[in-house]
Amino acid sequence: MTLRHVRAALAAPLLIACARTAAAPATSTTASSDTAEARRVFEGNISAIHQRNRARYLSYYLQSDHLARTGPGGLELGFDSWSARRDSTWPDTLVARDLRLVPIAPGVVYGTYHYRVTQRGVTSEGVSERVFVRTPQGWKIAVSTAFGLPPNAAPPPVAIVGGTLVNPGASPVANATVVVAGGRIVCAGPASSCAPPATAEVVRVDGAFIAPGLIDAHVHYSQTGWVDGRPDALDLRAEFPYDSVNSAMRMEKGRFDRAYLCSGITSVFDVGGYPWTIPLMHANERALDAPRVVAAGPLLATIDHWVNTPTMRQFVHMNSDSATRRAVRENAYFGSRAIKVWYLQRPDSLRPVMRARLELAGEEARRAKLPFLVHATQLERAKEAIRAGANVLVHSVAPEAIDAEFLTLAQQRGTIVIPTLTVYEGYADVFAGRSPAARYPLDCVDASTRGKLERVLPEALRAPGLQGFVRSGQADTLFASTARNVRRMRDAGIPIAVGTDAGNPGTAHGPSLYREMEALQSAGMSAADVFTSATIVAARAMGRADAVGTLEAGKLADLIVLDANPLADIANARRIRLVMKGGALYGRAELLPRR
């Protein structure tokens, strides 16, 4: 049976029952009045759901045998049997948008709307129908249907109207319109040249700022944001068995997804982790409730690091030339979108060997046509990485000062640098017993992770070396030296992308990006430059500048609406009103964690 036939079958008994009142054609005045009454009933019904008011909710329905409802359980007729067994369960969230009403006859109005409902943590969306009728007891809902959208279906068209469009590197456009359909931007510009089509829902955002979704260009889904995901920093495996922690990260990754979207981050670059980050990348690309992910997969390392599981490795030791080549080729075969090398300082006797293997890895990455990323925080190692073809340095040099040779190499090769200024602060917070809430808000962070971040570890558990790291002020020294190097790179025109190293202890997935952006502004970058670094430059770093990073026709519909101008002060990026991923529009409150 087609949707048209379902509508006809459901409406037939109702229209027969209403035949006496439907005989005369509707006048424009009657139609307008009826439509207004139908809208009032609809809004009252949705409001009652939000208020969890059962009596009020039921009062809007036709209380007779002619009430027709259909949904996943099929067709159901009659009010009494339904209301008697309807329990008091309410959805976690319900968003009802794009109500469209059509007067059918005097006293009869047909309507549709788009819904998104989350029940017990499961989100579904689709189109729901209503038929509203005038009765002696007032206007009532006589027919109610719900049809879920097919998997991966694009949300309905929407036009965001009246805000100021801010694109990186471009002048702001006042009174702008952004039209979205099929999950992509149709047009973005002045209202005079970007008119909403009749099929699009219009969302007014007067006084707000429409911007591309933010991008965190350095994250790790394979780390939790606390020490349970980094037993090499502090070994709490007796309380948090690492196999279980790793399994939870894989199976419950939605808590990180939600934290990112809630923070206005619509894309992330996972620059090294377990093999399961690759299928996660594909799943997130299709999902409307998760950020896009570009995943590097398992990273190559100059040491045989032990933080792996019996069945999976996130670190692959470059213990021979053949192992190095094989690791790059296997990553490429299994779908990694970049090759990452953890190029740690080695004893003098091993440096030439590891430098040669770094060059082999770069050669294989170029052969596979994949970006080549290198973690190299010592000045000479960073230069070697650039010479080996690094497209991206995933950290800055610290505490050494970068020199003219480094700047020249980076300029010549077009290397992008991700400074990760504030990851040191996260470690300092954890081991000093401080909550990171003093640096960035935690309202987007799930309750479990937030509880750990705010946990004060007993003195006896704190690693002596890391206590020294905090007490000696090394975190402050690394921050200050990185900030100086950022200023030199900015002055030399080296492209800088914003990345947090999220997943490391004290650096939560999602809102830690705010602190990183604000730190870059404090280091001397303008708010506009930081905004550019967190959008189009970050998109270039992850190889997706053709699809995200700016709002322009043909690109993916990933955007945010802010209540203040991020070009005046990057701290205004915290003021999220709306978030859109792939054309699905969310209010920020809808994205907050479910407690």
C-alpha cells in the first residue's frame, strides 16, 4: 500500500463522519481561521509532550471510535482502548518542525510535520500526519500517523534566514540566507540572491551568525579524555581494566559523537588509534547525529609501545624496513585516510635508522596518495619529518624555539602545523586534582566522563614523574614556548590548524576545542585567523576542503548558528544556538547529554 493509499484509508471514516459540515466550500476567511485553530491544537499537543502532562496531551485527541492512529504497530482505531493502556513513558527529546497545514473543508485541516524523537537513547525521525477536525468540544486531532525516514535519507529542505553569514577569509554578509537540500548547501549569500524555495522550511535567526561547523583536526576516539584510556600516563587498570575501557570506547562512541556536535564540531581528524576507528569513520559519514571523521587508523611508532590489546594494535612498531612498508600498505588497504608516524626521540645510535624508516613511510604514503602526518616535537626531528614529506605536523615544536630553517622548510613544503597548545594543561589538571571546567565548559560532556574529569586522585596514586611535571611548571613552560612558536609561524605564513589532542587526560572530546581556540587567540592570532584555522585550514589538514570548512553551494550542509560574532572574539564560538550536520538541524539543548 502506498503512502497515498494509507492517507486515504485513514481519512475515509473521518471524512464520512464529517460529511454534514464539509458540504459547503471553504471561504478564505474560514480556511484561515481553521488553519490557525489546527496550529494551536498542534502546538498545544507538542507542548504537553514536552511538559509530560498526560491529561493535557490526551485532551487534544478526538475522544471517539473514529480516532485513527498508525505507527510502527500498525493501524489502531478508537480513543478509549488507546488512552486506557497508554503508559506514562515520555521521549527523552522530541523536536517537531516544518508544520504544513492544508484546509480540506470547513472544520477539517490536514497537516504534516517533520519529527525527531529520542526514546531510551535511540533516535528516530520521519514525517507525521495529522487531520484536525472541529467538534462540539473544540478542535481535535482525529488522525495521527508516523512514517520513519528510510535509512540515510536526507532531511527535508531548510532555509536559515536573517543571520550574518561568516565564512573564513571572506567579509561577513548581513541579512544572509543559507538554503540546504539533500544534505548539501544549495546557496549561501545575501537574501537578495539566495531566496528560500517554497518547499523549504524557513528558520529565522535574526541577529545571529551563520558559520561553517567547527573542526577539531587532532583527536583520538581510542582515548577517553581521562587516565583510564592512557594507562601509560597513570596505571589504574586494577580499577579500570584496559580491555573493558577499549571495548566501551568502541561500543559507546556515541557519547563522544554527541559531545562534539553539542560543541558545534561537525568534523574531526582522528590522527591515530585502533583499527575500529576506520569503520567508525564510514558510519559517522552517513549518520546525522555524529561528526564526520577522517581516520588515520593504527599509527606507526619508533618505539614498541605497549598500550594495545591482545587482539588489536593501535601502535605498530617500525622495527624493520619491511615492517614499516607493510604497515603503511596495510593501513591503506584497510581504508586509512592518512598515515601517521609517532616519531619519538631515539638514542643517537638509532636516529639514522629511524630517520630512514620515517622516509620509507613517507614514500609509501605518497605512493598510496595519502596525507603523511608526523608527531615530532623536537626541532631537528620536526625538520626531518618535513624533509620526509610530512603534510601535517600534528604538534608544534616545544620547548625549543623554531628557527629560520624550520620556517623555510615548512613554507617550501606547504606543511600545516597543529600546535595542540593546551593538551599539557589537561595533564596538569588531572595530576593536580583540578577540574578542567575552569578552562572549558563541561555541559556537553557525558556524566561518566565528567565525573572522572572532576575526580581528585589520591596522592598515593599520582605518578611521581607527573607530579613533578605539574609542580615544576613544565606545563606552563611548554605552553609558553609553543605560544612563541605559534607567533613565529603565523608571522611566516605557515598554515595553522586547530586541534586539541582530545582523548588525552584532561582534554575532553568536544568542548576542549574552545580552550584551544582561545589559547591561539591569546598567543597572538586574531579571532578571524583562529576561526579560519578551525574551519577551512583544518579541513585542508584532513583532506576534505572540497566538502567542508566553508559554506558555499555544493558543499556538505555542516554549519553552526552562534549568538555572537566569532570574528570579533573567538570566545563567542562557545555561544552555540543551532548545529547542522548533513542537513539535520539541532537546537543545542537537544544535543546536551542525557542524564
